[in-house]
Amino acid sequence: MISYVESMRFLVGLAKPLTTETVMFDQADGRVLAAPVLADRNAPALCSSAMDGYAARDQDLRILPASLQIAGKSFAGGRTPQAIAPGTCMRVFTGAVVPMGTDRVVIQEDVVAEDGRAHFYVRPGCNRHIRAAGSDFAEGHVLVPAGVPLNPQRLVPVAAADRASIDVIPGFLSKSLRDTKRQQMMASVSWRRIQAIVQPA
């Protein structure tokens, strides 16, 4: 006969770390996440426009009406624009990176554009219509913690992080865990039924 300590040491020596299974994103629904999903970048990566309009400096809009030369355009998914010179602005669209040095995006409804210039007549409000870099999530942020079952809601941030594959607990193990819980519930219900039957006696 061996001691309790020796038996525990023997059992611990038999234990092996759980393996993980890698599945494609479209096969992850209902699986249990084996490792946390971390953001590998900031989103958005750079300051971007929240509205269609014109990116400009506050300094150039202090005195209204103001007329600024349109230095170019910035589209969502397009190239990062160069910084613009004072006295100019840039046409931007929702999701587009705003040029460095600009303080706000004035919505297009408040601007009259003609002959390559943008004319500003309305005093800008407190909303700058610029989404800061990392405002959705920052690099290293835990998007989904480990150990949780994946559902459509939890897969949204995974998709936002552009994860094509995900590490999950092997299917047979997660199924065994679900079956164990189901058996425990069935046993509990059966015991209550037995109690209800024998109670009158």
C-alpha cells in the first residue's frame, strides 16, 4: 500500500495537458473556445471619419464663412492620405482615414463645394465626427475569453479581428461536458420524482 501523497503524485504524473483543435471560422459556432482571442492590432488602425464630409482644421474654421481649397479625397479602404496644408481641407467618406493635422469632419450637408473649394457657413458643433484609433478595440485586448461557448454574438468580434481559424476544445470533450451536465440534471429530476412518489407513504 502506498501513502496518500504518493498516490496523488502518481495520479498527477499520469495527467496530460488537454489538446486543442483548430477549426475554421465558419465551423466555430457552438464550440468551446480553448484560448482567448486577442486583438492583434488597433481597430480602427488610424483615426477615421465617422461621416461623409470634409476634414479640416479648427484654426481654418474660426472665422465664418470660410472657403478652403479641397486638397484631395480619402475613401474607406483607400490609401492613407498625406497631411494637408493650412487653409485646405479634404473630402472624406465614412470609414476613410482622415489626414494628419485635421481636427474634425464637417458633415457634407453643412458644406457647399464648387470649383475645387469647400465653403463653410455653419459653426461646427462639439461632435468632431472622427473615430479615434483603437476606439473599437486596442492591440492585445481580449475580444473573447477562453472557456466560453461560441455563438453568433461572440463570433462578431472574432470576425472583426479577421481570424480565419480558432482554437477550440476537441469536439468529443465539449460534447462529454454537455452530456455530463445533462445527466446530472436528469439524475436530479429523477430523484425529485422519486421523493414525490414515496413522500405520501
